[in-house]
Amino acid sequence: MTSGPPDHGSDHPNADRARAVGQGLGTGAKVTARGVRATARVGGRFGKYAVGQAKRAANAQGAEKSGLNRLIYLHAANAAGDAAVAISLATTVFFAGATSEARGQVALFLGLTMLPFAVVAPLIGPFLDRFSHGRRWAIGSTFAIRAFLCWVLAGAVAAESALLYPAALGVLVSSKAYGVTRAAAIPRLLPEDFTLVKANGRVSLAGLVGGAISAPLAGGAAYLGAQWSLRYAFLVFVVGTVAAILLPAKVDSSEGEQAVSLREPGPGEPRRGTQIPSQVAYALRANCGPRWLSGFLTMYMAFLLRDKPLDGWEDRQTILLGIVIGGAAAGNAIGIFLASVLKRINPAVTVTVALLADAAMVLTGALFYGVVALAGLGLVAGLAQSLAKVSLDSTIQSGVPVHVQASAFARSDTTLQLAWVIGGFVGIALPQIPRLGLGVALAVLVAWTLFVLSSTPRGGRRPAGPPPPPAAAAGPGAGSVSLEKD
């Protein structure tokens, strides 16, 4: 019997199929690789173009020479880190349970939102005022503290530790402290022929861009676990710490610190600190209206549109709520953009118009209640709030001495947050009758508008004027204005 090579004829079809699969995988891999390279090239070009445009906008009109561009980049990093923290902690969707039975939990949430401000206003604001010649280090500290707490939070989230709550509160407090120090630093970096409203708008616009870019990155990291997006936030805040310390030296505050008081001393009571100018008080009162409406609409619409949606929207409550929220977000973005590009905005006029526009739009919403009216209400509310806020900031920056601006910003932000919380409480307390709720909102806004207009600064005093030159802010008492009583 002769032996020969084994007969594998029966295996040839399998071998051919294996070779075909291998060749297909190889071809697919090559095509995929080419596609990835092409996508990377396109993405790289787009990213390079976007970065180039952002840098060009940040450096425009003398911002690079004055150093304002560095603060713009820093605020973008701050917004990127805060967005990552917010996404990390959003393990549950708050409004998913926004039904009538959840009102007690929502009220507790509203109370907790005041905690960071309760710490920043009486404690951190005056402390930052006393941080002589160290504003850069103060800003850097707010980043460094958040970086450390984000690392702690990452471990707490993974281990479900009770450290989650104090660490989260610390992050919120540090974020508010950053806002105070950043607002007080802007006048020292103001380019020539650049208004404070425009500078505040430019910085706020950078925050929107930074948050928009960071949110998908943080969301991708959070897909692996909330601790990973917190570690991403840790890296962002570390970079921000270094960038804050490298800000121009003229950011540092001057000596001569004192506390700011938002009230007149009583009979026989010694004057404590500097009284804020009447134009600042007027702008703050006017801002309380849009901020109150924002809190009211957030809470009232969250319950109303889920429990009693519009006719034809019974199965699309989330979309309906998204239209209102989207309108508010769009209005906020438009307001910040307008503030950053318009050459001249009168802060006193702007805050008044914002208050009147809110009242007019609430009246329109009550009369023509529907999808279009609600979207317009959200749009106007967001637009009015953003324009009024940048106008208030510029009024404080130009009307309050530099050595007490941190206290002024801390107290003004606390007042506005309190207005938002009160609006939210009214929103969850009212019955879910659309025209009744909007009617109550209209009555509150009209009454508040009359009160604000009756307190218009008198005596021919002009609204907050241009700030002192940046160089003048380096000396003791620089940037002071007359603070005579009304």
C-alpha cells in the first residue's frame, strides 16, 4: 500500500473561507485606518481652526496687550472644570421626579443652594478683600482647592463614602469664591477703549465656549464612571491653578482693605465700612427681578408642564420642558454675546429695560399661553438675566473701590441667589393653574418694577462711569470714587 499526502479536500472550503475572512478583515482594517486618519486630519484641521478663531477673539482689541486674554482663557478652564463636576454629580436627573409628590424634596434642594453663598458672603468675601497684593494667588487657590476636592470626590463616589457631601459643598463654595475674585480682577486688565460690560461679556462668552467643549469630554469620561469625569476635572483645575498664578502682576489687589456694608447705619450706630453707591444699589435691585423670575419659571414650569402639559403634548412633556429651558439657554447665550460685541451699553438703562421686558413677556405668556409664548418667555427671561448681570458687574467694578469689591460681589451674588430661591419657593407653592401662576408672577414683577423705579438715583449722579486706568489700580486706594450718601 502506498502512502501519499493526506487528502484534505474536505477542508479546502473551510480554509478558503478562513482566508477570505482574513483578507476581508485586513481590507476592512486598512479602510478603517484610512478613515480614521482622514477623520483625524479633518478633526485636527477643524480643531486648529476653532482654536485659532478663539485665540483671535480673545486677543482682539488690545486684550492680549492688557492681559485680559489670559483671564479669558482662565475662565474657559473654570467653566470646563465646573461642567465636568456638574456632569459627574448628576447621577440622577433632578426634574425626572418633578411631580407634586416631590415638592418637599425640591424645597430642600432650594434651601441647600444657599449654603455656598452663606459661606462666601460673610466669610470669604471680606477675607479676599484682605488678601493684599495676592489676587493671583487667591484665584489660584480656588482652583487648587477644587482640584484637591475633585480627587477626594472621585474616591468618595467610587466608594459611596459620606465624604461626597462635604467635598461637593467645598467645590461649590470654591467655585463661588472664584467668581468673586475673577469679577474683581477684570478692571485691572481692561484694554483702552474697552467698556466693562464688554469685558464681562467677553469673559462670560469664553465660559460658555469652555463649558460646551468640556461637556462631551466629561460625558465620555462619565460613561466609564463618575469618578473618571471627576479625575478629568482634577486635571483641568490643576492647569487652571498654574494659569491663575501666571496672570499679569497688576491683577493683585491694593492695600487699604475695609468691609463693605449694604445698609445705612442706624441712629447712633457707628458707620461700618464703606456704603455702596446708589447706582450700584439701583442695579442690584433691578437685577433681583429677572433673577426672581428665573427661579420662579424653573420650578413652576418643571411641575406644571409635567403634570398639566399643553393640549397635544401629553406624551411629550420632556420635549415641552426642553423647549422652555432651551429658550432660556439661548437667551442667556445671546445676551452674553451681545454684551461682548456691542461697543456701548448703558448699565443703568440696561437693567431697567431687562426688568420691564420680563414683565411685558410674562403678560404676553399669560394672555397667549402656548408653546410659542412659553418659548418666547424663556428666551426673554434668559436674555434679560444675562444682560442685567453683566451690567450689574460693570457697575460694581466702576462704582465700588477696588479694596472692597470682593465683599460687594459676594454680597450681591448672595442677594441675587436669594431672589432666585424665593422665586423657586413661590413656583412650587402655587397651584398648577397656568394663567394664575403667570398672573402672580406678573403682579410681583410690576410691584417690584415700581419699587425699583421709585429708587432711581437722584441728584444728577451719573451711572457708573469708566474705571480708572489699569496702572492706577496698583496703588493704595486706587479706583476709589465718591461714596457720599444719597
